[in-house]
Amino acid sequence: PEDQILIDFYMSVFSLTIKHEFSLEKTSTFFSIMYFIFNYSILSKKIIKEKSFVIFKELLDFHCLHRPPYCYQVFDENEKKIMLEYAKNSFFRNYSLFENIFKY
């Protein structure tokens, strides 16, 4: 069941990128952000929901600014809003459910 949950989670992320016609670079970057957040927050059980959301927003901000060599803009502000809304309504809304499933 845990494998199926992970597959559904990543298919949901992929569906969002298809729906909004993200390029391959944007799709890959968003996948990487969600992969990191899921592994760092849920699988390694290191942080609480609020801290996880702060880290998620910081990662998105990092990829929405163009300040070489520190930041490289991949997403625009509209895409950032789309991804924030998606994360709030899917991952962070079900955060405690993910925690309980992968805790034991």
C-alpha cells in the first residue's frame, strides 16, 4: 500500500504539470522539489507540517528568482501560485495522513 500511495502522489504531481503544460525543465524541477519535501518531511520524520511548508515556499522562491549564480529562475509568479495552491490542497492538507501511514 505504501508504494501505491507514493505512485499516486507522484502521478498527481505529474498530472498538474501536464494540465498546465509545464516544460520538461519545469516538470523535473517541480518533481524534485516535491520529492525532497516528501522525503525530508515524511519519510525521514524530521520536521512538522508548518516547517515543511516554509521550506517548500523557500524552494519555490529560490526557483522563481534569477540571481546567478545563487538562484536560477525556472518558474514565473503565476506558476508559483499554481504550485503553492496545489501543495496546500493536496500534500499539506493530507500531511498528517502521510505521516501516520509512513510512520509505522
